[in-house]
Amino acid sequence: MKQFDFHRFCMTLWWYMGTSARRLQMWIVGSAACVLILGGIFTTIDGYDSYPSLVSAAADCLTFAFIVGMMVQWASIFHGVIDKRKRQALLMLPASSLEKYLSAMIAVTIVWPLGMFLAIAVGDVLRATLASVVFGMPWLSVIPELVHNLSNTVSPRGGIWLSEVAFEWTVLMWLHSYYVLVGTLLRKYVFVVASMVLFLAFLFGAWCLIHSGIQKFSLFVYTGSNDIPTYVNPIVYVLIVVFLALSAFNYTASFRLFKQFQLVTNKWINYDFYKR
């Protein structure tokens, strides 16, 4: 069997999406319902005058919720094959390990976030329409500001700055690889465990900076009112290399763990360390 065949890969991706179709539908319906109900209450409860500012605040909340939702999906990369029956079907699938792994990766990295975004858009259109028809509010959507907020997380603020773009993308890549690795290793409470470890690591890093005598540490220096960076700390380039190396390690380790999947495994993890 060839390591990679495009037709076989497409069939594998279709199978993976089929096994997780119910969860995806629940995510889409739940996201649309939350935006419609909670967003409608949040943006219309305080009257006509403050409506535009409330819509803007709702866009900020949705930006945070969308980013957290993506992380949950990354961590749930193999949640669909957590039970024995689906795991057996995955292991017996006539496809290579690379094709199975890439199918899962594309599903949680592209398909699921796209589905969640479309659900948010549908819910927001319904919310804005109902607010306009029932309460007489101006038709305002959170989607343009949501897209603007999301684009700002992976693009320079105020201008094109290659080092800033590279740094933001490498951090995002590392976060993706980290949650995918933990999602490949653990079977239960993946997002909670991964986020707690990340939070504790952040606290430890902050503690080290404070006790090392570094009171103020800036990677980028901005001057003026347009937030264009005028200085880049040289450590940024070191961090870019470090995050790239860590991402490569995480993806490689995740793929190697996936190739060792067994039908009968530990209750909590997908890798039996005692048999190695």
C-alpha cells in the first residue's frame, strides 16, 4: 500500500466526517442557538441608544468564544473514536496511518471551525433580523467585527510587519500542535487537562520573569497613535525558532502516538507505556 493516495485520502476524510457528523451537527445547532438567544438578549436588553456598542461588545465575546471553541475542537481530534467499536473501524480502515491522521487533522482544523463560524453567522443574521423586526433596532451584524477581530490575531496591527506576523503565526501553530498532541494522547477531559497545564506553565513563566528581576518585558515597541511597531526585541526571532521546533516535535510525537493506537488500551490514555 502506498503511503499516500489522494482518492483514498478523500474517502478516509469522508469516513471521518461521517463518524463525527452528529457531534458536528450539535456544535452547529448549539452555536447558532446560543448566538440567537443569548446574543439577542445581550444586545437588546439595554435599549436603542446603546445597541451599537452592545453589538460591538457581543462581537468581542464571540471572538473569545470562537477561539476557545477552536481549541476544544483541536483537542477533540480523536474523540470520535473513543469507543471500542469506532476505534476498531478506524484501525481496520483500508488506508495508511498518514491518510487517517491527515483526515482527522483537516477535519478539526478546517471543517469544524468553518462549520462553527457559519453557525455563528446564521444565528447572528436571525438575531439581527428579529431585533430589527420585533424591537425596531437597526440591522447590525457582529460578523464584520468578528472577522476583523480574528484577522487581528494573526496579522500585524497598524501595518505590515513581517516579524510580528511570523511570531503570531508560530505561536498559533504551536498552540494547535499542543492541543492536537494532548488530544492524541488522552482520552478523557482533554481540553480541561491541556488548558490547565498551559495555564500553570504560564504562571510559572511569569513567576520566573518576576523573580529574575525583569519587571517590564516587551517583544514589540509601539509608538504613535496608529500602533505601528517601531522596535522588535531580538528574542522574538529566537522564540520563532523555538516555537517552530516545538510545533514540529508535537506534530511528530502526535503522529507516532497515533500509529501506536491499539484496540484495547488504557482507560485514560491512548498509549500503553507499560507495553513499550
